[in-house]
Amino acid sequence: MYQAGLILEGGGMKGIYTAGVLDFFMEKEILFSDCYGVSAGACHLCSYLSGQHKRAYRISVNYLDMKQYCGPGSLFTTGDLFGVDMCYGLIPDYLDPYDFEAFTRYEGRAYAVATNIRTGEPAYLPLKDMHKDIIAVRASSSMPLVSRNVKIDGELYLDGGISDSIPIRQSIRDGNRKNVIIMTKEEGYVRQPAGAELVAIRARYLRYPKVYELMRERHLSYNNTVQYIEEKAQRGEVFVIRPRHVSKVGRVEKDKAKLTALYEEGYRDAQNCYLDLLEYLERV
């Protein structure tokens, strides 16, 4: 296990790129002492830490045609675009069982990053027992407007990408001098200001104005973080794996061929930078 942070950006179904990278890591038995997953990154982190090769890929593509998995039907009947009962119950318990015992053998620290909608602050929720902490993964992955708020210990949470899309600073605060960052946005990506959805955000979260404030300023905080990462990468202080080209995969994607291509791209990118990654991680 490397004494380093692993940081996984979200991005909806684009996160299947991360699944490809992590499957390569599993094959090479690359583990990190501290792992931070945001939204889709938190979901894929689970299978990585239990060592279940290609499970994240299967979950991303095997249930696309099931209305209980994802789609307007789930949103209208449950309030969640991604069906909670299926994603956090039926799949891990029955359809593609999660190896809860294998997860307990992971000796590092793992976190699902969520947003406290009352305070507007990011929450780094520890993953210690996936039987009960899977709710933290759900909170991290609950996109605004298309998900219900998730209550944990009396506080309400939504997607971690609202408040800390790429938690590199948190990893450094936790003492990690080395960090590997897997991003789902391509090189050169610049987040643009939110548009018409801000009206809906303000109305939906009237009791929680911090959500509106965070979404209004999200492009600024995101672009600032990316600039910070790029400066550290140029100095050799962080190692970044990210797509080189604009992906054809949407945040909610139903095309299995597109998803498979992006997964394979992530795997190839990890494979191609493997020796450089080892050099970075083993550098004194």
C-alpha cells in the first residue's frame, strides 16, 4: 500500500472512465492509504476497495434498460433519477453482490465526499462498514434537482461535487504528500457558469440557500481547483490521470457502446502511464 491519497472526481456516467483506471490498478495491486470519492467516484471506489475487478463496469452497463435503475420513471415515482432501492439494495445484495468481507481487509482510510446542504460545507464521510456506510455513498451521489436529500445523523446531504468536486486540498490537510487524481473532465475543460437551472435550484432549495450559492459559484471554485492541480502537477507534486479528448458520454448515458469505449479509454490511459505512476509513487 502506498502512503498517498487517491482522489476520484465525479461526473455521472462519465465516471466509467474512472472504473477503467481502477480496474488496471486492481490488476497491478496498487492501493492507497487514503481514498476520497466524489459522487460517481465514490460509487466506483467501493468496488475498488473490495477488489472486485470489473464490477463497477458491469453495474454501469448491465441495467441500462431497467426503469428501476435510472430514468424519468424512477425520478417521477421515487424522487431519485437513479433508483435507490436498486442501486443501494438490490444490486449490492443480490444482482452483483458486494464483497463486504473483502472491504473490511482494506487497511487504509476511505471517504465519500458529500455536501451538507444546511451549512454548505463539504463533509468527508468515513467508509468503515459498508453495510451501514453505503448511505454515505448515496449522499455523495445524490445530484441536486434529480435526487432526494439524504439524512445522516440528523443532517441533510447532497452530491459532494457541489462543494468539493476534487478534494485535493483535503487530502493534503490529511497529511498526504503524494496524491493521484483521476478526473473525468478532459484536458483543457473549463466549467461554465450555471444557466437556467439556477432558477429551479433556488426554488427547490428555498430552505437551504447554501445550495443555490454553491451552484451559482461552482464554476469559479471548480476552475480554481483545476488550476491549483495543474500547477502542482507541473511541479511533480501530484499525478493526474484524465481523458485527453471530449467524451461522447452524457451524465446520464444509455448507450452501452459509448460507455464501454470510455471505460476502455480509462484502462488504456492507466496502462500507458503505469511506469511514470510507479516512479512518482516510489520517489523518496
